[in-house]
Amino acid sequence: MSRKTMLRLGGALISVLTVGGVVVMLLPYFWMVSSSIKTGIEVFDLPIKWIPDEIQWVNYPNALTKGAFGVYFFNSFVVAFAVMAGNLVFCTLAGYGLAKFRFPHRELCFRLILSTLMLPLEIVLVPTFLVVRELGLVNTYGGLIAPLAVDAFGVFLMRQSIRDIPDSLIEAARMDGCSEFGIFWRIILPNCKPALGALALLAFRDNWDQFLWPFIVATTDDLKTFPLGLAQMEGIDSAAYHEIMALAVLGMIPAAFIFLFFQRAFVRGITLTGLKE
Amino acid sequence: MGEVLLEDLTKDFGEVIAVKEVNLTIHDGEFVVLLGPSGCGKTTTLRMIAGLEEITSGRILLDERVLNDVHPRDRDIAMVFQNYALYPHMSVYKNMAFGLKMRKVAKDEIDRKVKSAAGILGIETLLGRYPGKLSGGQRQRVTLGRAIVRDPRVFLFDEPLSNLDAKLRVQTRVELLKLHQHLAATSIYVTHDQVEAMTMGDRIVVMHEGVIQQVGPPMEVYQNPANQFVAGFIGSPAMNFLSATVRFEAGRTFLEGAGFRIPLPTERAGGLAGREGDEIVFGIRPEDMRLGAEGEIEGAVEIIEPVGSDIFLDLSVGGASLTARVESSVRMSQGERVRLHADPARVHAFDPETGVTLV
Ligand SMILES: Nc1ncnc2c1ncn2[C@@H]1O[C@H](COP(=O)(O)OP(=O)(O)O)[C@@H](O)[C@H]1O
Ligand SMILES: [Mg+2]
């Protein structure tokens, strides 16, 4: 076999493997969508019938009547957006400080922040809850949002990104008469757009379907987020998998939409800045 | 106006003393070059003048006003950074306008100033572009433009040509000088390139390990270096240094070493009085020697380097190496023994311990 044919075969093999991987990844989603338009009995039919004979669009309106899903959706949006906004503000400010200001024990501060990444949520859950309770924030939006509004990974991301901005830009701006906050606003922020996009994306995705924390801190129906609503469905009607899947499909839409939207902003951010040559 | 005064200016970074007790007056409208090898404290000095680096001790004055505690934006000083430091997310126009906008200058005045500066620099057509889309030379101009529009009392340049290729560097050097003549503003220019320093400076300040070695007009520094460091740093190829012994014979002074014996004119030998028999360092520039059968220096040709206009000969003189510049018409072969005559008016001698110039 010539080198060329081998290379071509290798390329084909990689393509096949990639396509295979994609299919395996997508199958559960197909199953979810497909189940959401079946009857409750068809869901468990074997072999799996991917497209049901009769499409059950009614699952969607039916499912939505099983709880205050309008409220849950709204709550999820409020929490996800507020957490995202909090992360954009606080992670960027913290990242700027850690990247560009000289102060005693700066590296230690940074490492301490990073080390919290190694603590799983379960470990901090109880102490966080105690703090939130002391602050009187149980069953409030504040309680849902505040503990998540700044995230160690976000600080890390922004710090790395801001570190890549040359000091001389900051100094040039300082000599140009820009105030310290002006430097942050007019020089730093515009030059870390891609990272800001990524941070927004990650914050929204992680918090749109956040389950554990809302489950602990929000017990009244008017504060429940969408995943809590979904979870309580099982308690109400554990056989209604077709309807649960219909809700799951609905729950995926905003995250998918935001993902697409920010991905474009992302690329635009990188090309506009001209930083990456 | 724009007279800068540095008084006992010192900066230490913990262990490292980057700048040590620098005293210097830079006159209004003067173009002064800080010259020295990498790490000698040039940038640190410039940054202290700009206000970007805190001063450990000493004072900086601009037109008799002490700047030590004045914020960079209030110093009326503009800086051209080594890596240009253009704002990547702003167009050329906005880059140039930024300093004026921050100072709340009226929009139409900003427009007038930016366009006039762009006219001087020949970058009118680039105003709408982003820095990422410009060549090195164009970025260089924009950086200059950003400084010019502010019409500062003092311009600071930190190795502004170091990122350009050789040809563009020569061209930009000339343009910078023209610009300086046009603006007539005080300029402090940092470089490690002695050719840049020689061609551009009204005066050169040679620095070494944070200490000023010599201050003076380029030719004076070149011809009368204050010490061996300055003598060796300025000039290319560098001055030759050979160890020698001082001899007094029949009322005349000689510098004697393996392969040479140089007579010194009496009027130049004063610095060697009482040093009979002492070891010193004899220094001579490559161009201050000529071939001649009567020459006092004898050596064997090791390498012949024709550079077009001249030929550089690398010789072995008593085991030490010596470079001489000869006319390009000279025919020479490797291994040949030659004699060179040193121009007595251009012979130097240095103290081997302190490096101080004796002759
Ligand atoms: N921020 C700093 N922290 C510690 N040392 C520094 C810092 N900046 C410069 N130095 C040291 O100070 C000395 C002078 O540096 P610099 O002024 O940049 O030299 P030059 O511009 O002549 O090459 C060097 O030894 C350098 O390592
Ligand atoms: Mg430097």
C-alpha cells in the first residue's frame, strides 16, 4: 500500500469513528424527543420505535398542566440570568485584580480560590445553607442566586484571559488620562470578549438546569425552578415518561438557544479584537 | 517648555538596584538618547519619568515642578512604547483620539488634531483601520500619532524601532528626526543600539548597571570616552583592547606589549605620569590604524572580511586579537605578516582596575 492510500484510509477511519461518536452522543436526545411524542405505553416498547405511528403532540400541553411550569420556567430564567450577570461582574473584577495588580500574597489568594474548585458541591452544601439561613435568604431569589453568583472557575478563566492583555495597554491608557475604572471598562473588558462570552455561556448552562442547590433552598412552589418541577413530576405520576420527556425537551430549548447565540458572539469577539494575529 | 531634571534618581527592585543616583538635565527641545546594554536601567529610568514606576529616592522635575507624586496623566508627558501598545479594539482614529477624549477635549478639536497629526505622519488613509490589520511600520506611526496629538511637553521613546526590520528602521530613524525638528519638543529616547544613539542624539547618556558612565554629544563620547566601558560599547567593530606596559625613555612615553610599541605624543601622556612599569589597557579603534612598513604594531592576518567599502582584518598581535579597517583596494592573504601604524592622536589608555581613561 502506498503512503497516500494509507493516509486516506486513516482519514476515513477517523471520520467513521467521529460519526460513530456523534451518533452515540445524540442517541439519548433522539430517544428523549421521540419518547415525548409517543403514548405512555409506547415509550417502553422494544425494539425501540424511533418514529411513532401516531405523533402525540398533546403530551406537551398535557405535561404543562401538571404543575406551575410557567412559574418554574420564569424562576429558572431569573436565576440563570442573575447568576450569569453576577459571574460576569465579579469574576471579571476578581480576575483583573489577580492578573494585573501587585499586592501581598496575591498568588496565595489565587491558589486558595482555585483550591475551592476541588471541593465538590456536596461538601459545601450544608455550610452554605447555614450561612444563607442566617442571612434570612431561605426561600428567596437572593438565596437561590447569591451563593452561585461568583465561581472559582470563572475567576480562573478571567484571570488567565486578562493576563494575556499586555501591561503596556493599561499603562498607555493611564498616561492617556483614563481613570482606573475607565481602564477596566474601556480597555480590559473589550479585550477579553471571547472569555466573557465563554463565561456567560458556561454560567447559563450550569445554572439553567441546576438542581441540588435550588432543591435545598427553595421549598415553596412559587420559587421552584424548572428542574425541581421536572423532578416532582415523577412523584405525581411516575409512569408519565412521555410527558416528562416532553418537559425535558422544553427545558433543553433555552440552553441550546443560548449556546448557539453566544457561540456566534464568541467568534465575532475573537475576530473583532484583532488580538489574535 | 520642557526641561527635565533628574536628581539623584534611584530605583531598586528589592535586591536589584536598577537605577543608581542618576543626575541629568535635559534641556527644552533637546533630543537625548539613553544608551546602554540590556538591563542597564534605561527603561526603568524612562518609566520613572513617565510615572509608571515608583521612585525609590531622588527627584524628577519638569520645568521646576516636582513630579514624584504627580499622576502619569497629569505630567504632560507622552510615551511611545516598545511594543506599540495600541488599543486592539479601537480604530486608528480612536486610538489617536483616546487621550484627548479622556481629557474632555471638544469633539471638533479632537477631529482637527487627529487629522493634522495623521497628515504629518502620512496615515490619513489608515484612520478607519484596526491595529491588527496594520504592518509594523504603520503601527509605529500610529503610536507616534497618539503621542503627537496630545502635544506634550516631553516625548519618551522606549526602543521604538526595535520591532522593525533593518531597512525600515533606518528609514523610520530619519523620519523620527524630521519629526523632532518639526515639533521641537523635548525627547528622551532609549536604545541599546549605538548607531541609533549616534545618529539621533543631540546628546548621548551612556548607562551601565544603573549608573551613568558619560554624557555628551555623540562625537565627543565617541572620541573621548570617559572609560573603557564607553570606549568598548560605542563603535562597531568595537575598539581593540590590548594589555600594555608604560615605558618612559629619553623623555618620551611608550605603550609597550607583545607585538607593539606605541610612542605617545608628550601633550597626551600627562595621565600616565608616575606610572612607569605599570600595566594598563591600550585601546585603539579599527579605523585609527593604517598599513605601513614602519608601523609600530606587528601581527599576522587571520581573517579577511571585505564589507564593500572597506576591509576588516582580524589580526593576531602577540597572541591577542586585533581588528583593523583598511581600504578595500588592499590585497592581503591569510597568514601574511603586516605592520600597522596607530594614529597617535587616537590612542587610548585605560586603568585595568577601574577602567578610567588615562589617555
Ligand atoms: N518589575 C521589575 N521587578 C524586578 N526587577 C526589575 C523589574 N524591572 C526591571 N528590573 C530589573 O532592573 C534592571 C534594569 O531593567 P531595565 O530598566 O528594564 O533595563 P533596560 O531597559 O536597560 O534593558 C534589570 O536588572 C531588570 O532585571
Ligand atoms: Mg528596556
